[in-house]
Amino acid sequence: MKKPQAFAPFIYSCIASATLLCALPVFASTATSQYFESEDIFALEYANDPQVSPDGKQVVYVRNSNDIMTDGTHSSLWLLDVKTGHQSPLFVDQFNYGSPRWSEDGSRIAFISDRSGSRQIHVHYVKENKTALVSQLSKSPGNLNWSPDGEQLAFTMNVPAQPTKLAKATKMPKKPEGAKWSEPAVLIERAQYQADGQGFLKSEFRHVFVLPSTGGKERKLTDGDFNYGSDLSWTPDGKALIFSANTSKDWEYQPRDSDLYQFTLANSQLKQLTSMAGQETSAVFSPDGKYLAFVWGNNEKVPYTNGKLKLMDWRSGEIKDLTKELDRDVENPQWLDNSSLVIQFDDKGKRTLSSVSLSGKLEQLTDQLSGAGLPQPYLSGEYSVANEVIAFTQGNAQRPADVAVIVDGKTRTLTALNEDVLGHKKLGQVHEINYKSSFDGEPIQGWYITPPDFDPKKKYPMMLEIHGGPHLAYGPHFSAEMQRFAKEGYVVFYDNHRGSSSYGERFAMLLHGKYSSPEDYADHDSGVNAMIDLGFVDKDNLFIAGGSAGGIATAYAVGLTQRYKAAAVVKPIINWLSKVLTGDSYLYQTFHQFPGVPWENVEHYWKRSPLSLVGNVTTPTMLMTGEADRRTPISESEQFYQALKIRKVDTVMVRIPGSPHGIANKPSRMITKIEYILAWFNQYKTSSN
């Protein structure tokens, strides 16, 4: 093996330790560069949450912009004229804005903003161009929803639970004034006690509230130690709210169970509407009030099931399935008119919108929902409907999300948020590739990105990048990370291996009980061979990377093969026996992704663990994880790092201070991930031409 060269792509300030702890790269100006550089990530923008006005003439949307000074994403509100495409700022300042919602008559827009010092509800009067702060809430609100008459706003908010028996009984002496004591103990009693990105959960529950739209005191509608309503919907007469909840005493142990409830405001009566085995969510009434549509998913102890669109006759209570024959996961139903709905589902690497009639007839409207996920090409996108006008986030392989509309069956793009950044850049081009797995002949869909100025007569190093989930999917969508890899001369290959979503339940379930395994690696390996057969990939310069489930698959792969020059294992699980009882997803994973508890299934857990294959690993391996990650705790990376060090395999660990599982959730962290991987691979890359 070639001796590693010194890291070259950027300047380091390193601390002498067992791990590689280095400063961020020092950038040169990219203002005149014709290629996509890391600094350009700070200039990217994307749209989300587009909301059509009731008359279908305007769209309000959230415009997200990365901020190089604060290392965050700033959100503002903009208005679009559907007919002309004219764009005007609604709220663009130093504060953040989100969740814009039109009143039924279109005269007002409610939104949530921190402009008053904390996240509160505001109402903007469109004609008068006046804005009112209407709430004084102790916690951050969510799930805004106007009443039909415009008099009230429904929302959800977390409420502290009552102290438990032990908390009440524990008595501490009074702290003297000015005394400096240690931080108080944290009492944990719930089964769901932690969540990635939140740390240890506070003892509180999500409840449903209403608030006068002109301001006043909020009214709490729900009670008890349960989480209510992430999907609020008013009855057409405005007398009641419909929402989803699980009020079983064992709700923490039932991650796939919830029912629909109706709360009548006049008498404070809470009535259960459904009792199906599984989850009933996303309820929405037809404009005439005759039907209630909702999404149902079963509660089988399996890792993947499709959500189905159900229709309830509001008078009789009769329920029928509108998408019984559709082998896709239905989400976010919205009524187009009294006789049809719009639904979204993922299909073969793309997010689609389709209309569905009350008889179940499907008609595709667009497959261009995309662009809300900047780092990697995951499926994403949002939409809304009003007056038969559909607004949605539209993206593609070359651009993050803009706002587009469908009017009279025709699609028009209304914004061009990134032309100033990307319009003059040479980007990598995305191509589709289809092949069959060597394991069983299963058809696999993939894509590859060729570098700018690509010459098919040359040989290029190639990076295999494996997606997370595992029940998620990549597609032909914009990826800042992969564009950077391509710009630095790598062909980037990614596939939707068995277990990926958007191909139906059978394909997703091919990975059931085999996460990870030689089966899914065969899907990747066959794709690598198919790429080599194209003629421009250097078979002696292959690299492998992946994050989360992709990190597991990468760590597993280097225990199966030595064909890669180097690997980047990002936020992995290395030892399922230790992870499942330390990560935040244990209540789900133990019974849905595994056959049962680890102490009764040791052999199965160990067989799925990359650590079981560490004795085979010779591939130089970088590990990267956030130090605050509770989904794939950094202790997992430490196990692999130490095992590889014992075996004297080339390895480094990159720790991201303060970061949860989403280590690319800040621009600088995204750049850090990209540049460390490039630096690591470049150490082992040899000349291809």
C-alpha cells in the first residue's frame, strides 16, 4: 500500500492526541471560482412550507438562508403572486419566521416568530399591512391552525407534568444565599427519557390549545400525561378539533399506535373516533364536511409498512380504503375539491404528488417535489392546496428547493433562489444507472455524479456513498456534499439498495432481520462493478462512505472486503448489543428491527454488528460522530476506533463537539464533514491517469 501523504487540501491546527482534532479549513475567496467550493455552502438558500392563499392568487413561503456569521440557517417570509411570479418580502430582518398560515378569508396570515424575544404567535393583517403579537406563551407553540370563522387559532404546546411521587418525596436542604453547589441531580423515570437533538427529555407533554386570533389568554383543551395532536384539524362548523393521540397507559411501548379524537369546545368533551390497530393520523375534512380523510398505518412488529389513505363517512362512520392497491407510503392528504384529494408518496427515488378520487382513481400531478435537504440527495418536499391551485417545493439534481405552482394542470416555477450562487458554476452531472444484485438478481436503481469537465476517456477515482435509514431513499436531487466530492475529481455513486423506501413494502422488507448483512452489501458491490464496466472508473481507486445506517453498512463492508482504498464511517452503530440499550430509539428498534431483547438474542445482534467482523478489517478507516449524538452514540465509534488501533489498522476519529446525530445541521459542520472525508481519501488516492 502506498505510504499516506500529508493532508493537503487545507491548513490544520492539530492537537497531539490519539484522535484527529483539527481546526476548520482556511478558505480562499470563491467569488470568482467557476466550481462549487465549500464556502459556497454558506450562500445556499432553499424554500419550504409554501402556503396558497384561499383565493389561489398568492403563496406565502419560508425562505431559508445560511448565515456565515452565525453558522446557522435564517428563515424569512416572502409573498409570491401566482399569476405574475412577482416576489415581495413579508418579514425579512434579523429574526426567524415560520409556520405561515392563511385565515379562511385570506385577510390575515398567522405565523410563529422569535421577534418578541421568544417564539410566539403573530397575526399579519394583509390589506392593512399591520402585524400583531397575539400570544404570551411560556413554551414554543407548534401546529398552527385557523378556525373556519377566523376567530381562533388552535396550536400545540408542551406542558410540564405533575411531579412524581419520588420527586415530591425527595427533600434537599435549603441552599444558602451565594452558595455554589453542584448541578442538581436529574431524575429519570419515563421509558422515553431521551431524544437525539434534545438530550434528556423534560418531564412534559404536548397538549392542544386555542387562542383568540386577536390576542388574549390561551385555553388548554387536553389533560393527562399524554402527547396530543401533531396534526390539528377543525370540523367545518368550527365547533370541534380533530387530532391524533395515544391515551393508553402503555403508550411509550406502542410507537405505532394512535387513534383519532374529537374535542368539542362548547362542552369540553373528548370523544374517541377510531380504534383501529395501528396509527391514524393526518385527518382532514372535505370542504363540504361529508368526509374525513386520514392516513392509517398498521402496528406490526416490522421495520417498514405503508401508510394507507382512509376515508370516513362523517355521518355513518363507515371507513373505506382509497389506496388499497397502491404499494407506496401515503402522506399528507389535502382536499383538492369535494370529490378528490391530493396525496404525496415516494416512488423510485422521487417524491410525487397525485390526485385520488373518492373511488380510488390515481392520477400523477408531478414528481418534482424536492430540494429541502441540502447535504445529501434524500427525498424531500412539501406542498399545499387552495382553490385548486397547488404550491410545492420544486428541486432537481442541480438546484435546491424553489417554489412552483400547478394551475390548470400546468407547472410553473416562481422563484430562482440560487441562480446568484450556482448559475455561473460548473456542477457535477447526475446520471441514472440500473443493475441487478449479484446476491439474488434483485433490480437495483442508482445514480452517479460525474465531475465538472468530465472526460469519459479518462479514469476517475470513485466514491460509493451509502444512504441512512435504512428505510429511506436517495434520488436525483441536489446534494451539496456530493457536488463537493465531484468537484474534487471523484465520481460519486449512490444506490437505493434493498431496504430502501419508495419501491414498496416487499423491497423495503428484504432487509428485515438483515441490517446489516452480506445481502445489502452485494447490492452495493454489484453497483460498483456496474460503474467500473462503464469504462471511466479506476478500479484501483475505490472509496466507500456512509452515515447513520450508511455508516453501519460501511463499517460492515470493510469487514467483508478489502477492495476500497479507504473508508469514512460516519455516525455508525458498531455493536448492536451495546447500542440498542444506550440509544434513544431502543423502544422501537428492539421489537421492530430485531426479534426481541438483546439478552435473549445475542447471536442475532452480534451477527448484525460490524464489530463481529473487525478482525478482517485492513481498510484505512475514518470515524466521525457528534459528541451529543443519542441516536448512534459516540461510544459506538469509540469501540471501532479502539479495536482498529489494537489491530494497528490506519484509523482516525473525528469528534464533532456539541453535535447531535445530524452533524451537517450547521453549515460549518457540513463543511467539516466534507473536507475531512476529502482529506482522508486524498491520502490514499493514487494517480488514475
